[in-house]
Amino acid sequence: MLIFDEAISNLDQQTAEHFAQTINRLKGKVTMIFITHQVPKGLQVDEVVNMGQHAMQMSLVEEDV
């Protein structure tokens, strides 16, 4: 699994598109999660989850042992 957190936020458009082409070669071989404000042009994604203003609250569930 690869997790990209704002991986393209500081890239110019041409470099971001080149990054997308490179990442597209991994599609179907590895699970990838992108945390980003904008999906780079040309990136082939299966699903986009928009958290919006009402982001989901996540908490740790502790199990009794």
C-alpha cells in the first residue's frame, strides 16, 4: 500500500502530470491512497472520496482482553 499525502502540492502542472503518468503504471499492482486538495490531471483513479466541511470523526476502538 502506498499513501501519498499532498505529494503534488508543490509541483508545477507539467511535473504533476509526469508524476501521474508514472503512478498510472502501478495501477492494479498496488493499492494507493492520495490525500490531496486536487487530483493531478491524467491520474487514473477508481474512486474519489470528498471529505468536505463535515469530515468524519475517527476514533480508536479498544478491545477488552
